[in-house]
Amino acid sequence: MMMKTALLSILLLEYSTAFQPAASTSLPRQLHPLQQAAAAADDGGSTNKKGDNKAMAFLRSKGRIGGAANMDFANAMGLDESPSGGSQKDTTGGTKKSKAAYVSCTTSGVIDDMSDPFPFTSSGSQWLGITDRVMGGSSNGSLTRETIDGKLANVLRGNVSLVSGNNGGFIQMATDLSLDPSEDAFVDAEKFDGIELEVYCEGVNPEENFNVHLRNPACDRQMSSYRATFEVRPGQWATVRLPWDAFEGYGPGPEVTPFVPILRRLGVVSIGEVKDVVLAVANVGFFSVI
């Protein structure tokens, strides 16, 4: 029994190190100043590939990762809590198109229209579920792909709990935005005017509140992000537009840095309120005011 416990501890330690930011292998010659700062912060990172493989095999055997249409992340590790949002790993074993088959979200304006198999986005990235448990919280949730009232959507279900003295309990669905993070972890969305998404929710209030969180190079600490809140009436689909000036900085970095849409990650979040969550997102992308 002691040997099994020791092996489990080693594998979990290897798994936790697998999600540290990887070193940038190549960067464009000219970068936005915020990207230059992020590149400098990432210098010297490393990834233990052997440890990653062992940990992934263990977690698949225990059912913690894998599968295509249902992602239970009640005990998800803090993939959103490392500098600038961390780096994603393919944790599904599903089939993904080649990189050449995708179009960058800043070229098409589409982050995900749900046309690719879950959990992949139509712009070549991947959805992940994240909770507050890495901070000692007790929220839990699942992320699925379902048809809700005629629309194919990602559906975030779960329960947000607040630890005593902490109003930061949350669950979220999140995705990185870069088509090729090995070249540049960020995308330049400055030609657009904001974020647009189609959403549906269930709830007991006349309107339910949710957030969109964006991470850019200024977000170099845990939980640092730029946040905008939107309201949805339960039981019906709605299109929500959040202009860039709706996003406010939270945490070290963003609180003193004006927002610039050089983006690494987007999250759709239920945060700071005890409630049962059913939130569906059918489309998400950028919008431009003509």
C-alpha cells in the first residue's frame, strides 16, 4: 500500500509540472511591447516530456482525462493559473485536423462555431474546464457538447461554492486563441471592436450574470485577467457583445496596465456567486462595428 501511495504521489507531481509554461522556440521579429515582455518572462521554461507521458497514462487509466463528448473537471488542475494563462495540452485522445486545415481566429473573426468535434475549436485550439479547487475552493462542474433549443453548444454545468472569506469561487470553460503557440502564444485582435458570443442559461433569477475573462501579456500572475460581465435571461438564446472598453483589469499587472487586445486566452466564467450553473455557448468570436 505504501509503495502504491508513493507511486501515486510521484505521478501526480509529474502531472503538475507538465502544465508549466513552455519556453518559446521562435518568435516573430517584431512584437507588440506586451508580447516582448511576455516572451522575456517565458525564457528558461522547460517541459518534462517523459514525466508528462507517464502522468497522462496514469490519469487516463483513472478516467480523469480522455473521452470526446464529456469533460468532468470537478478536480481540474489550475491550467488557467500559470503566467499568462499557461499552455494547453491535448488531453482527449480525439482526432484533430492538421494545423494547415485551420484558419486563425483573427483572420476569420471566429473563435469557435462548434463545427469541429468537441473539445476542439473551429480555429484550431481546445476547450478546457477549470475550477477554483486549485485555490482551495470546492466548486465543481462538467463541460459537454449538446444541442440546446436547436443550437449545438458547449454546455457548462456545475455548482459555484464560496469558501469562507473568499468571493472568488468559479467554474469556467476556457480556450487559448493562438493557432500555433510555438510561433507566438498571442493573437492580435486590435482590428476588431470586441467579443461576441451566443449564450443560453438556466436559472432562478430574472437575469443571470456571467463573465468573459481575457488574458494578455500583462496577466503574469495567478488569477490576473481583464473581465467583463454580461446578463442573460434564462430560457432563451441571446447574442452578447462586449466591446474592448468593457473589460476591466483584475489582479497584479492588469490593474495598472491599460487593456490591449493582444490575447492569449478567453474564458466564459461563472464567478463570485453561489449558484447552480447551466450555461451554453453556441458561437464565440470577435465583432467589428461597421
